[in-house]
Amino acid sequence: MPRQARALDVISAGDLFVDLIMSGFPSWPVPGTEAFATDFHREIGGGAAITACGMARLGSRSALLGVVGADTGEWVANQLNSCGVVTSELRFDPAEPTAFSVAISTPEDRTFLTFPGSNRRFSATLAEAAADGRLARARHVHLAWAPDLENAPSLFEATRRNGCSISLDVGWHEKWLADARAMALMPLIDIFFPNETEARKMTGELEPEKILRKFEAAGAKRVALKLGPDGAALLWDGEILRTGPTPVRPLDTIGAGDSFNAGFLHSWLRGESPVTCLRAANFCGASSTEAYGGIDGFPDAERVERELKMNSNE
Ligand SMILES: Nc1ncnc2c1ncn2[C@@H]1O[C@H](COP(=O)(O)OP(=O)(O)OP(=O)(O)O)[C@@H](O)[C@H]1O
Ligand SMILES: [Mg+2]
């Protein structure tokens, strides 16, 4: 799909959260008592938002499709706008608050208490956008979400009728990943973005190469397999490519996978080669670990360009 033919390069769609992050507790909160944090910050969470922001930072025309509540919806929209994300596909639910997580952050771990709120309207909102042709504003639809396995084939077909290519990052949903119908979706999507644990669950294989061949046997054309501190592997039209990690000092790995997706999709939609897409993705994923959350550490286009040039001289 030529770039000029559509107003947007990508619509990222999925569950949205407001993360309320408290840290600096003197000790782990004990049930039945009150614990006081010394630090607090609020940020947008959810893979779709992180990928949408990353792609916008790199220069893609990127919109977010999700549902927010009347309570904090304006704040979410402002945050997205300040990242350069188009918010015309954001829907406001008058009855529910925006989904939120209260996160207790300690140096060892983060624990989330989550209320799904307006995300309960997401599935119906996405189906409506596919049915009424609104997805056709974009060249590509990225789903950061576990679609209902019964309805997923018809949702993907409807998305195709909008003329969009499709990518999917399901995240850790154990039942979904173990269901045989999940593998049957592989021929229906253009790029699948699992991490190692998710891919092992789906394929029953342990080694990256075997995992990717199993996806290929199920009809997958392209799978970008995220291997955390080991980098990533890619199945691309029958070929397998590997890349080692970009050396970083990780501070917080939340959102690394979604940042990887953003780097990959931005390059792919610009028509770059598979190896360039993989290197860009690997760099964006690694960089995102150097700051808290998934958005602050995301590199700009110039840094990615520089990294790719260095890499290609090796
Ligand atoms: N410690 C690290 N060092 C270098 N690169 C890293 C590191 N952690 C993550 N990355 C990069 O980020 C990519 C995605 O990370 P990971 O495999 O953790 O994805 P994920 O589990 O889907 O993440 P998320 O928590 O965002 O869902 C990796 O494939 C790699 O390119
Ligand atoms: Mg992930």
C-alpha cells in the first residue's frame, strides 16, 4: 500500500491503562495496615499505547484505537497527543472509568492491582471500526491484545476488507496461547510478535529455530520472536535471521516488547529489508529498558539511523 494513499500509516489497537505507580515503600505493605510511598507518578500503559507512541516518535503517522472513560480520558488523549499520536480513533465511554492499575514498585518487582473499566468496551469498538470501514484510514493495523478466538477470523477478514495489513502481539494469556485455534490464526496475519515464553507455550518447542519452524508449519509468513537479553530471531518468508542483543544497562524492562514492535513496524512500513527491520526493532527494545516505563527510553529516528549505520559497517 503506497504511503500517500492513506491518511495514517498505522492504527494500534488494544487495551489502555492509566498506571498509578507508587514507590519508595520502607517495606512491603502488610495486609490490614497502611503503607506510605515516597514517590508517585502517573503514566499511560498498555502495549497499543506504547507501540503507537514509539512509531509516532520515529515519524510514522500513528493513531491509537482504544476506549477511555470520561474521568481521565482527556488526560490520556493529551499524553498521546504530546507523543505525536493521533487520537481521532479514541472512544470515550460515558459509564466506566478508564482502566487503571495501581502499581506498587520496589527495587525487586512491580505488583499491579488492575480495574478493567472502559476496556470492557474495546472488543465491540474494534469490531465496529472494522465493519464500518474506519480502519481504512490506515495502511496497517497493529493489535496489542488477545482477540476472542471464536471471532478472531472474522475480525481479521473484516480488517483485510479495509485494505490493511495486520500484526498481532497477544502478550501473556495462558489459555489463549495454549488453545489450538491460536495457531490456526497464523496464516491470517502478516507479522506475529510473540516473546520467547509465549512462543514456547504456543508451539511446545524450546529452541528459537524450532519455534519459528513450527510457526511456519502452521502457515505463518513472518514471526518476530523476542528473546529479551538474547536479542531476537525472525522468520521471514521461509528464512530465519538472528540478532544478538544491543548492549544496554537495563533499568526497567516494561514495554521493551512493545517498543521492539514499534521499531520493527516503522521500518517495515517504510519498505526496509527484513534485516534492517530486525536491527531497528532490537535497538528500540533495548533502548526502552534504559528508562522507566515503555515510552521515555524510546529513541528518536536519528538515534536509530545512527545505530543502523554503525551496524551495517560491522
Ligand atoms: N536486557 C536486554 N538487553 C538488550 N536488549 C533487550 C533486553 N531486554 C529486552 N531487549 C530487547 O527488547 C526486545 C523485547 O524484549 P522482551 O523479549 O522482554 O519482550 P516482551 O517480553 O514482549 O516485553 P514486554 O514486557 O514489553 O511484553 C528483545 O527482543 C530485545 O530486542
Ligand atoms: Mg510482550
